[in-house]
Amino acid sequence: MAVSVVAKTSNAEAFLAQLGVTSIINAGGTNTRHAGTIPRAECMAAMQDMCGVFVRMDEYMPAVGQAIADLIGVPAAAITSGATGGLVLQAAAAMTRNDLERAARLPDATGMPNELLIQRKQRFSYDKMYRLPGAKLVEVGRPDGCTAAEVEAAITANTAGLIDVQSPFKAHNGVPLPELATLGQKYNIPVLCDAASMLPPRANLKKFFDLGADLVVFSGGKGIRGPQSSGIVLGKKEWVEAAHINNAPFANVARSQKVSREEAAGLLAALKAFLAEDEAAETANYRLMSQHVVDRIQGIPGVSARVMHDYDHHYPQAVITLTHEWRGPNRDEIHARLLAGSPRIYLSALEPGNILAIDPINLQPGEVEIVADTLRAALLAAIK
Ligand SMILES: *Cc1c(COP(=O)(O)O)cnc(C)c1O
């Protein structure tokens, strides 16, 4: 299967050379600091098509949102500027509900329920985005987990929403989403789910809504491979309506994160193509690519390698562990050497601190071999 239908061009390399910037091979996944992902050809074509047409954005954006919702099979959806834009919209919607006067007043959130409960273990680097429209974060639970009873004890008249983070290394020992949803229903408070990166598998597009989240956020620029700057907020009609009144084109709190008509069209086209793809074939391909890396790394003293495919690696990835027998510099130094090398190679370096992962999603034809060979050479050269 073609991983990418957008080839690297010599134009792009020439442009980068003019800027004095060197491209990287992205074996570390779809993150913003390393330029996200490869927008699908269908996405770029749809963007081009929409550029010469004018619309009323207050009609058009909800209509594209509804088309996205219909494709996924959920009641409603709004379009936003990345999943982080979605966090802003979720918080705003939870505070204002369908009250236009409140929406006009944000980020001054005095006089309305404005606290969002977040599980201590699920705190993450982007959670400050919830505070942009004026909400306050209130931590519940312990550093290693949280129970529904702990959440319930923290709910007050000021509680506007309950946050649920579905993300690698964040979800374990948290309150199961259905239990959070039961609490949300009992107190009439929305459950706000951030599942930004959890695609593929495609089933996740609907899963967290089905498990009881009122609003679920996904990045448009990760697994869907739409515009890097796009995102989806999907869920119940009333809550998506509440998101719309805070969103561009209105002069409200999310106006600073507007999405263009062509980006919206590109997102819808990318989602269509994403859903039409054969996931079993895609997964098999990622497994094959990951296994290639594992085979090249196997046998290096102090290093173990295996293909992992579970909640934290939601499609197959090659996970490289520096074991206690490793006699060389630490993981971060190896990571830095690869990023500074020629070619520059970016690997994933998340948790725990002795692990590197090769995420195949952004690798173009021929690159997995380069990554495997370069990583092998770097590890062998680093052994003291
Ligand atoms: C990637 C990610 C985001 C940010 O998504 P963008 O689309 O880049 O804004 C937010 N939350 C989580 C959990 C993520 O993984």
C-alpha cells in the first residue's frame, strides 16, 4: 500500500535550501513540532477546488461539520483548528451551553459554571488550552489513578465539565469513560473527551461517543491526514450547537482560531478517503515496516526490540528498549544524535525514558530501510 501519494519534490528541497532549513525523515509520528503528517491528495484537491468560491461561513461550516458527522455516524460535528482548538471549543461550550450572551462574554467566565474536572494522572502539556476561554482546571484523584467516587466528591455547582483524555500512556487507571458519563448524566454536566491522536483504528471515531462522551475531539492533521491545522469536535447536537456559537466566524472566543473554507473541505475529503481505506491492509503494512526495523536492531548488545500494537501503540510500531545491560549514552542522547545526523531522523521518544519508537505513519517509500540502517549504525557506534 502506498503510504503517501504526495511525493517529495526537488522544488521543496530547493525551497528549504533557500531558507537554510534541512528536512527530516519523520519516524516519530504525527506531531506538530515535526510538521504533522502528509495531507492526502484528495484533501489537497478539495482545498484547491474551494479556493475560488465564496460562501456564508455561518451556513457553510456547520454544513461541512454535519457532513463529517454523517460520515462518522454521530449526531453532529464542528470544525476547529486542530485538536487543541477543539479543547478551547469544548471548554467554551461547557460553560456557555446555548446562551449567546455568555458566549459574547467569554473569556470572562464569572457568573457561570466555569470549572473543569481533570484527573491528576491525565494532566498533559496541552491542557492549558481548556483555560483559554476562561475555564479553570480542578484536579481530582491521585498521581497514579482516579475513581468515579473521587470525581463525584469533587463535583460542585461550579463544575462545567468532566475531562476524559484518551491518549497513549494517559488512560490507564483512570475512571472508565462509561462511569464518567454516568456521573455527567446524573449532574447534567458534559463529558469532554480528547482523543486527538487515537486514529487509526477508525472505529475510535465513534467509540468514545458511544461510550458516553458528549463532545469528542480529534486532530484533522494526524491519522486522518487532512490539513495539519484542522480538527473535529463531534458529539451530541446540543453540545455541538454550543460549540458553534463560540466558534468562528462569530466574534467570540474561538474566532482567533478560524479555519478556512478550503481547509474545511480538505478535512472532509481526507476523512472520506481515510474511511475508504482498507484498515487490515494498512495495519499489515505498518506491522511489516515495524518488523523490518526490529529485525535490523535485534542482537545489538543491551538493546531489545519488538513490534507493539496495543492501546498505547494503536497501530503497529517498532519499540526499541535500552535495557539495563546497555553500555552507551542514554536514550535522549541517541535520539539527539539521530536528529542531528545526515539524514536527520526523528524518532518517537515518549515513556518510559529508555524507549525509542519508530512510528511508520509518516514514512515514505524507501525510508524505513534508511531509518533501520541508520539506527542500527548509531546504536553500534554508541556502545562504549
Ligand atoms: C496531538 C494532540 C493534541 C493536539 O492536536 P492538534 O491537532 O495538533 O492541535 C491534543 N491532545 C492530545 C491528547 C494529542 O495527542
